Amino acid sequence: METQLLFEICQMLNDIRVTKPLVHHITNYVTVCDCANITLAIGASPIMADDLGEAADIAAISSALVLNIGTLNARTIESMLAAGTKANEAGIPVVLDPVGAGASTLRNRTTKTLLDRVRFRVIRGNMSEIRYIAGLGATVKGVDASEADFTGDSRADAGIAKALAAKYDCVVAVTGATDIIAARDGAVCLENGHPMLSTVSGTGCMCSSLVGSFCGVAKNFHSAAAAGVLCMSIAGETAFERAGGLGPGSFHAALFDEIAKINPETILERAKIHEA
């Protein structure tokens, strides 16, 4: 399974760089520039169109749509629903990043509305967000995952992700020290990454942009989710090796360079994947 998954990831990376899929974002204004630049770095083409007057039109011509609720407001909620509905009609994959789900009534209501009205191919979040959506209760810590929400048992955490994937007929990607990529019938764990990724705001948002980029060329959305998460994690390792000692600012800049440089050889050499 791991060999086939890595083959598909490497093929999709090549496809992105050949076809440059257009990835529409309605996303977090704290990290919107980073999301655009990480999308460019992997080889895709970003567009950030959040006005209701064009959100659906842009979704219809895109290869993928990423909805990120990090900085919600009433205006963009309507745009997300319009873009998501149009993407569904056009058969365009939609990725949800439920930033801070569980932290406020607005976020909770919006997450429920989006899940009720839009079909998502991938939900990517931290364990606290995923537990909240799964109805298991979560120790909410703003937009960050709470240590209290990790069981320490990757098999148990994968079970949570698989149950949520079955509920919404999608792929669930849980990012953390161990990343879990789950579908209803199976899950893999990714053991790459570096703790310094947590010192830079927006690495989760950027990861969702990478997932969206891979979804834009994918036939298999489980592989696409794994590809986006794996590329971000490996880039975290190589960025730390190159610039981590200089501090988080240099590490932040190095992430984009490492995503732009990532290739099949690096993926095959460094990937740490096993079944959950």
C-alpha cells in the first residue's frame, strides 16, 4: 500500500507542475499571502476570490476549491456557500479547513452549515478540530490543537478520523506530530515533519493549500490529501536543516524554497508512511 501511495504522490507532483491547476481559495486573511505563495511554490496557480459577486464564477473555472474558516465574517460565509455549491455542481473537489472549530458559536454554526450544504472531498484539521466535528468533544485552545485531545494511540486517533470520513463520505486528514490520512475503509500515518512548523503561523493553512493543489490533479483524494500533508512535513524537515538555526523567520522563508525544490527523489528518500 505504501509503495503504491508514494508512486501516486510522485505522479501527482509531476502533474501539478505540468498542468498548473487553478486553486480557488476563500481563506484566512492572516495567512492568505502564504497560502498563495505555497500554492505557487508547489507548481499550481492560486486565486483568492472571496466576494459573493464572483466566488461562484471563479469556482466554476477552477480545478479545486479550498474553504478556510480562520477569519470568518458574514460576507465570506455566503461566498463560501456559493462557491462550494457551484464547485459541487461542476464536479470540482472542495477542501475544508475548519480552523478553530469548537471555539465559538459562529465557527461551530458555520462548520455545520458548510458540512450540511457542501460536499467536501477532504477535511483537513488538527485533532481538536476533528474531534469537535466528530461530536466527541474537544479541549479547544483557540485555533491550535490541545494536547488533551491526543490519545497517544495512533490507531485510536485513526479510528476517529475513519469514522468521520465515513460520516461525510470524504477523506479526513489530521495533522500533528503524527499525521493521519483516513478514508472510511483505511488510514495511513505519516511520521515526517519538524516541531518548528508549530512556531510559524499558518502552516496548517498552507498545508490545506497544498492538499487543494493535489486535489486539482487527483483521481484518488486519499492520495491527494496524503501528498499535500507529506510535502509540507518533508519541507519542514529540510527547511529546518537549512535555516532552522537562524530562527522562525528564516525557517518560514525556507519552507517556500523547500516546497519549490521538492521532487520525487526527496519524497521517496524521506517519506515515513505506515498503515494505521
